[in-house]
Amino acid sequence: EQQITPVDMVEQLLAEGVRPVCLVSDDPDKYVHSRLPANASVHHRDELDRLQRELREMKGVTAIVYEQTCAAEKRRRRKRGLMEDPDRRVFINPEVCEGCGDCSVQSNCISVLPLETEFGRKRRIDQSTCNKDYSCAKGFCPSFVTVTGATIAVRAGGDAGRLAQLVAGLPQPPLAPLDARGCNILVAGIGGTGVLTIGALLGMAAHLDHKGCTVLDMTGMAQKGGAVTSHIRIGPDPAGIYSSRLGEGMTDVLIACDLVVASGAAVLKTVRPGHTGAILNSDVAPTGEFQTNKHLDLGEAPLRAAILQAIDGGAAFDVHASRLATDLTGDSIGTNILLLGYAAQKGLLPVSLAALEEAIRLNGSFVAGNLRTFALGRLAAHDPAALAREIDDSPEPVKLDTVDEVLASRTRLLAAYQDARYAQRYRDFVSGIRARVAARRLEGGERFVREVALTLAKLMAYKDEYEVARLYTDPTFMQRLREQFAGDFTLTFNLAPPMLPGRDASGRPRKRAFGPWMMSGFRLLAPLKFLRGTPFDPFGHFAERRMERRLIEDYRALVERIVERLDHDNLATGIELAGAAAEIGGYGPVKHASVERYEARLQSLREAFEATRAA
């Protein structure tokens, strides 16, 4: 079968009088030996924005032919061995990460996920869903490390023998009743996570049980991260199933693999109040909005409430399925199989356990692992307490609810960052502000002091070259790597040292790859932190470092002025004003942009603070 190639498209456009034509690709080297006609050129996709801006200024018809294999198609080909699977993965060092979100802006990738820490929301890569596009590493941040030669470390939680005993002791689950009307199941999730596989497994299980079944998948083309639903109807025989799509009030069982999709109007209109049973995955996956809104609320409460209101008394079961799948199998991709096992054990499915397990075998993909995940989902439904005892849960982020907790945490940070004297300067300033606020007997005054303590510590611990080096040489970095990767891997650091020349296609300082030897450089640089802020600091003369030192002094002066005027009426505005500088973050041009936004907002907050006081 003959296919039109990108070069054919270029030639056709040129033959029709289009001038010029630019061929853009994620791998332009493949066209090195192609003989392109005049008025045609090949470019890397990084130049797309520049090309669009240039071509829009030209008179006449111009064209860009963009060539890149679809991400979903890449996954399929790699799984089937039809396409090379790059032996490289990207890791974000959370200690170095500033949580600015520039990596999400550059890549627009849903595999860049939030990571909640003691120091705020950072970023992490979901290695289970990563397409190995590597565009996230273009984010202007030194926290990105390329790991070559590694495999994903499967560190499943719990004792395997003990878990096997618990699974062996599971009772046979009951079957959901199946009358002439049949049983209607709606699976709601996001593309690329196996939603359609659940429909296929249920369809095959119904066939094996000699029952009628229809499966209708509602999905877009290559919709990784987009809404996907599977409408499954199972009846005593096919003759009684007249429509594949579930209409209003027809759903008997809702398997909410993703709460965002399941709480949408298209899904909720199919449930029947007081009748529909729902299994809810309480772990909320970020939507596309997270790529541009780093503060997006990822709480499950409003989504869960919408579903509960719709089913209005129907049985609802909450399970942290994504977290369980990752903890138990080391891979979040098992989430939906785990939910299927959960639904089976709760007696919500009208197909036998033997048929479901055989359907998993017949599917032929990761059979042993999927059978185990399915069984663990059954265990989660039958005895969640026993399962919880077997899992080595990751510690929750430290919550700094009081001023004393913040002071203890940030004093340790600043002592490690510089020295005990530097940390004591911080502590003395915050303690002084605290005493002055306490003297005013303002209700809620401690909230103001806490905001000052958090924000000042962030400004004082700006991540310069010495701090980045210290964080990379800290044993925590290698520990985190070993928790996620196995094998004899090598590291490449993606950095943009300020003293090196060169700009990328966007005009930013160009990031370069530095091999494993860079760890030796970090070890040499980290102890030199005593030079920070002195006339002998080789990095201290750069504009970014001067700006960071100025911000600390400006913030101290700002807090002093706020405290002088603080009263009951303007306390809320004062807290907001004191915390505004916490939005400053990132590196290089990203940090400069955040400072500009902060200073623009600062003026309006000052005016609001004074106006409230005057009123």
C-alpha cells in the first residue's frame, strides 16, 4: 500500500505555488539525505514558533508540514516491539525543583504530575505513562536529570507471601443479579490508562459465561489524558439488548476510574438515583489545565459530592486505586484492573470470577501481573484493613500548621543552606515580628506571622549554584533515584550555566547536557557556599543573584511597614500582602518573569492594604 510521505506533501505544495514550505519534525536528521526542492527547508520542532512568526509576515501562501509520530501510536509500537524504545528516562530532583511549572508549559504533558512536599507543590514524572518525549527537560530548571540504562524499579509494597495468603483466603464473590433488562456498566476514565481494556475484558467474560454483551467505547483519536467512557451492557442473551449506548437513568454500575470524567454531565445523566452503585477512585489525576495553572485544586471532595448527589442513595465505595496500584505493583497503569477486581468482589458484576480471570489470560498482555493486580483489587474490597497493614505507605508531607513548626523546619533548612548564623538572622527577625504582632492582640495574628516565616525563608534560601550543587550531593538525591530506577544507569544533567554563551530557539540561555562527571563538579562547588554574597563570589555579580539579595531586603522592609500599620480591619489584606512574594520561583528567565508579576501585584495589594486601614 503506497503512502504519501511528508516529502511528497512538500513537493505537492510547491507544485501548487506555495512558497516557502517548511518541513518541521521531532527528528529532522531523517531527512538529511532527502532531496528537497528549492523553497523548501527542514527544521527541528523547537523552531516551530519562530517559523510561524516569520511566515505570518510574508505575503502570499506559505506552509508548514509538521511530521511527528502520534504519542499513542508510539506507545503501541513500542509495546509490540515495532519501534525502538529509547533507553533514556527523565527524572526531576524534587529538592532542586521550584514548582514553577515551566516544564509543564514547555511540554504540555500529562505525565508531569504534582508532588506535594513540605516546601510546597513540586513536580514529578509518572514513569508509567511517560512517552519519552523529553520536551519537559526544556523547562528552564536544573532539576531535570536524564537517566540512561535504567529499568523501572518495581518495589511493590507489602510482603508477597503474606499478600498471597490473604488473596488465597478470599471468599467467592457473589454475582450481580441479571434479569431480562440486563446489567449496565459504565466505565469512566482517561485515555491511555486502559479504560477500553476493562470493557474488552468484561465483554469476553460475558461471552465465556454464555451471556449476551455489547461494548460501546466513547473516545477521541489518540486521546491520552482525554475523557474516555466504555458503555457495557450484559444480558441473559443478545436478543434482549436493543441499544449499545447507555441513555438517561440506565447505568447500574459506575466504575469511576477518574473522578473528573465520572463527575461530568455526560456520565451523570446515565445514573439512576437510589439505584446506581459507584466505585470511586479517590486519587484525582490532573487535567490539562494543570499545565498552565500550577495551583489547580486537585481535591476529590467536589467531584465526589457531584457523583453522590447524582446517585442519591445508591451504594458508593471509595478506594485510593491509583495509590494502591502504584504501592502494590510499582506501576500506576494497573489502576483500572485493580478497580475491576474491586467491583467483582463487591458483587457488582454479573460475570463469574473464573470468566474474568480467563479473559485476562486470553488478553495475553502482562497476564501474571494483571491477574495479581485483579486479585489485589478483590482484597482491597474484602479486607482493606488487612491490605493497609501490608503496605509500606510513603510518608505524608510534613504539615507546618503553626509558627513554631515553620521556624523549626526553616531554621534547619537555612543552617544547611548557609550556616547557623544565617539561620539565626532569620529566626531573630521572625521572632521580633511575632512579638510585635502579639503585643497588638490581633485575632489571627499568628497566621500573619506564619506567612512571613514561610515567605522569608523561601526568599533567603534562593537556589543559586552552590545550593543546587549541595542538593545534588545530598544523599537524598541518589536515594530517590534508587527508589525509582534499577540497574547500572548513568546520569546526564541538563543545565544552563550563566557564564556559558548561547541561546536556544526561544531566546533563552541554552541548556546543555553534562555527563556523570558533573557530580564531581557539584562536590567541589557545594562546600564553597561560604563565598555566597561576598565580594569573592564569582556568581554573585550576575543580575539574578543581585535581584535575589535585593528581594530579601525589600521583603524585610515591607514586613516592617505592614506591622506598623496592622490592625483588625486590614489583617486579611496584610496576610495576603505578606505571602505574595511566595509566588516568586523558578530559575533564570522564569524567575525574572515571576518577579515582574509579583511586583505588579504588590502595588495593588499595598493600595488595598492602605485603603482598608483608612476605611
